[in-house]
Amino acid sequence: MELANQLKSLADKINQLRDKIETEESTKHAFVLPFINILGYDTFNPTEVVPEFTADLGLKKGEKVDYAIIQNDEPILIIECKNWKESLSVHGSQLFRYFHVSKTRFALLTNGITYQFFTDLDEKNKMDQKPFLEFDITNLKDNAIHEITKFHKSNFDVNKILDNASSLKFIKEIRKLIDAEINTPSPEFVKLFANKVYNGRLTEKVMEEFTELVQKAFGQLIGEKINDRLNAAINKEAQKQLEDLPETIDDESKINTTEEELEGFRIVVAILRRKLPTSRIVYRDTQSYFGILLDDNNRKPLCRLHLNGGKKYIGLFNDNKTEVRQAINSVDDIYSFEKQLLETVELYDVD
């Protein structure tokens, strides 16, 4: 937890200072050295962190890498730094040369914001072309923090990191492929599913139809997975609110919030969380409709659900904030109004 808090503090500092940092040297001192300190290494101790570490490259003597972290008099991590404004994509070859002549198993290429960790999984003593771990320190995920912890001085174990590096590398590449297929399904990906559910010939027209269906199915599946997680959180909060209610509240209220209404609410939250923190999306049930509001403000309706009558409707709001009802068969049909719901958010001055 302490490491996570330290990384968050550094990320906040970077966001505040980045526009004032102009040079590579400033990037090192403001962004990279604090990161090394967070890993538990004393940047003022030359037996732990060596600046301008010499890495002789054949005939080119005296070539230096920006930093080397030392353990038992040997480098365990060499670090090449660039200006935070620079992309790292064009600088890997330089670090590749340093890696080849050093005894380290790990190399880090960074501009103080993006961090790329390399090792030699493909061929021993040759740095891989692709990093096994990459993250943006200003947008850290829990899994990245978990991996960063392994490079902390108190935890560093070469074999443990190497054992996990291969999995990390392949997971990273697989995730990229999955993301690309979800956004723009390839013909091969579409055929994988179409062949299992469709018995006819996969003509061009059929493939176009199934491309859209596959994309939509994945969107709904991801939305439902998010709903499942929201469901647990919302029910937990609702239970807490019920426990905190005074005993004088009339238990026989005419308002009865149904599970179907809550399911509809979770679907709306799953859609709108792209533009809004979930904490700003609030529901208010009434005898006439189930209202979903921005910031619990009646003047900022996001939509209304009419689910308890003979027919079901979703009430959407136009530019004049006038409700327009659309018939639905079930709460799953709310996904069809994703575009309109996202546009409704734009009616308000959302910070």
C-alpha cells in the first residue's frame, strides 16, 4: 500500500510539473530519480545507484548508460532516460547495445512517464525487441503496481522476475490482439464464431452481418461483466443505507424499487461511466417512474425508466430537456440507446 501511495504522489507531481520540464536532464532529476528512490535505492549512494554507468561497446570505449542499479558489485538494472516529451519507440536500439555488453538481466527505457522493462527471453544476453512490462506512471493499474513491487530493493529476485516475465510479455501481446479484435473484428475472428452458430454459406453479406453481431455481442458481454461488479457494490451500499435509516421511516411506502429497475440502472451506469464517475450517477425511484440523475439533481435528468406498467419504456431527454419515451422489450434494450445516453451527458456542464 505504501508503494502504491508513493507512486500516486509521484504521478501527481509529474502532472503538476511536466509543462515546466524542458530538458532530458530535468526529466531525470524530477521524474526518474524519485522513481528509483521509491524502489528503495539510495540515489546518493554510488554503491547502489551509479549515474553515467560505463558500458564499453567494442571499439567504442567509454559509452555510458544514464543509471545502473548495483547489487553485490554487479549491475542488476540499467536505465536509459529520455526527455518526457520524446517517444520511446526510436530509442530501443541504444539500450540494446548497452544490454549486450553488461551483465544485467534487466533494462529500463523511460521518459519519466512511460516505463518499458526489458530482459532476454528470446535469446540469452540479447535484449528482447519488446518489453515484458510497460506502464504509464500517471495512469497506473493495480497489476502494474504489483509488478513494480518485484523490482523493489527488499523484494528483488532475478529468478522470480524472469519466471514471470515470459507470461507478462505474452499476456501483453494477447491483450492487444483481443482489444483490436473487439474494436475491429478480423474476418478470421468473425468466422470463428459464425461457423459455430450459422449453418449456411458465409457470403460477403453474411460476413458483414456477423462482423456487426460479434462486435455487439462483445460490447454487451463486457457491459454485463461491469454490471455484475457494480451490482455487488450497489447492493452493498443500498444495504448500508437501509441499516442507517431511522426506525420512523414508513415500511409500507408505496414506492417499490424492483430488481429490474436496479438492473436497468446498472446498465445505464455501465454506459455512462465512460464520461462520468459512477459516484455522480444516482437513481431516485418514484411512484410514476424510476429516475436516473446527474449529481442527484432533479434538474439534471439522464434518463427515466418506466418498467412497472403493461409496456416498458426508457425516457430520453432532448436538447430542450424534454422527455421522449422509447418502447423497450426488456432492460437489455437499453444498450441500443448508448449514443443518446452519452449525448445527454453533454447537455450539462460536466467537469
